[in-house]
Amino acid sequence: MPTPVKRILVVKPSSLGDILHTFPALELLHRRFPEAELDWLVHPAFQEVLAFSPFPVARAILFQRKKLGKASTFPREFLGLARELRCCRYDLVIDFQGLLRSAVFSFLARGPRPVGFSRPRERNARWLYGRRCRVDMNQHAVERNVALVNQLLDMNEPVPNLALPRGRFPVQLPVEAEGRRLIGIIPGARWESKRFPPELFAAVMKAVRRDFPDVAFLLIGSPADRDDAERILKVSDMPGVFSLAGRTDIGEMMELLGKCELVISNDSGPIHAAAALGVPVFGFFGPTHPEWTGPYGAGHRVFRRELECGGCMRRHCPRGPVPACHGLDPESIAAAVAQQLSTGGRKQ
């Protein structure tokens, strides 16, 4: 590794959770190279998340995946991105994504051959790396990324505790929610198998409201989550429930999550934002492994049924339209939420 390190390129285009899982590793990099500048290759949809990075980002290089995926726009976009990656010299290039395409763009950057995992997500990516770090991949993504940096820098540092900044994006609560205890509800997920039914969320909310009439529920998500949010509104049929799904960008969403005492959610990107902001997460898991990609840190709760097919990693359940893993008990979830509100509620 060259000394001193003056400029670093991080390649981690997406997704929201993946980017947030990289932050602790970047904190270690920032401690070692406090004077270095950091550039980041990122999908435009997640550019705002970089405002919360513990290592200030000097330049966001946009990875326009849709344009790169079309024959008509690929040549111009590819050449433009290559020029962006080669407009300055890097002393260190790290591919945290581990895909062949991320390795290709890491390799194209002007500087030394990139650093990556010895067992990346796509095996062929490793042939483009100049250094392959041997990391136990059967651990949480946060720990994998920290292990990569520790090995690269010949350190043995623990995962740092981060306090992400607040107030980077202005956000306005519904007038009726001002001054109330806030619970975030995140009903969306990219996989069909990870989208637990709106009726489950509504049942949990009703049970919580019995003991805590002062709480307000904020339904948070993307435009794709609006239908589920509206269904929760209809099924819950009670005051103090506000749908903000599709009405905020990512920066505003993170600010909203930071105002909540806790979050009830499917396995989706926003749970990692909540966890990174120090907000307790009550997460529903079925086809995925919370030990690898669940909310990281203390104070979170995971709810899942112990099934033979659990952790199947399938986007659609092959056993029918209603996955067995979705059959969670709303009363037990509500009891855990009530305990958190009574004894460990996060005060604003």
C-alpha cells in the first residue's frame, strides 16, 4: 500500500443496507487516514445516504445502472464513467460490493489494482483484485467489512460504535403527530417473501395502542410501499396513524426514523438506517438470515418462526401464496414492543 494515502475510492453502489453496513469499516479507514479524501461509486438513488458517512465523501461518482444496462446508452455511459474513475489518481481502491461489475469498475480506476474479498459474491470478481483479503463470510455484513479493513491495514480493531449525524435533511412531521411518542412502521420489502402481511402490522399496532394511547404510528417507505401502507391504514382503522410512504426521499426518511422510539419492520433497507441511528428495531424475518443481514447492534428484536424452510433465500415462496414464515403472533410482538416502551423507550 502506498504511503501516504491521500485519496481513496470506495466501490459500493447499492443497496441502502449494504451502504450502511460499510460505514463502520469507513470509520476505521478515516481514523487511519484522517487527511485523505474519499470518493464513492454509488447508485444515484442512494447518493443522499453518503451525507451520513463517518468518512466525509469528497465526490460521489454516479453508477447509472439502468443506462449501463441498455445497448443504446451503454457506450456513452460506460466511457463517461470510465473517465470519471480515471480523472484523478487513487492511492487505495476498495471493492466492498464483490460483484463482477463492481470489480471491473474498481479495476478501471486510476491507481493500484483494487482490494476485495478473497471469496466475493461473484467468484470471478477476485481475478481483478490486486489484494484479496481472507474474511469469514459467515458473519454479519458489518463484521465482514470491518474484517476486510482490519486485514488490509494489519489491525485488529473492534467494530466501532457510530453515532450518525442528524439534521442533514429538513423533515416535517404531520401536525397531529407533533409531541407524541413515535413508532415507525416499515411495511415494504424488495422480495415478495419478505413482505409480511399488512394485517400483521395492523394487529400489532392495535395491541400496542391498547396500553399506549399516546403513541403515533408513522408508515414509512417508498412509492412502491404505498398500497401496503394504505391497507394498514384501512385495516387498523384508528386515529394516530399517518402514511408518509412515497412522500420522502432517502435523506428525509432517515431523519424521520431518527425521531422514532422504535421501528417495526420487514427485512428491508430502512431497518439498517434505523439501527445505524440507534433506534431499536423489531424486525420480521422469514426467508433471510438475520445473523448475516439483520439489524446490527444491541437492543434489537427479531421475530421469526422456526421452520425447516426458514432462511430459504427465495424471493417467492414455492409452497404457496401465503408463506408459512409469515404466521407470526401479533400479541407476542406487541408485548415486546410494550416492554420496550415501558422500560427502554428511546426518548427524543
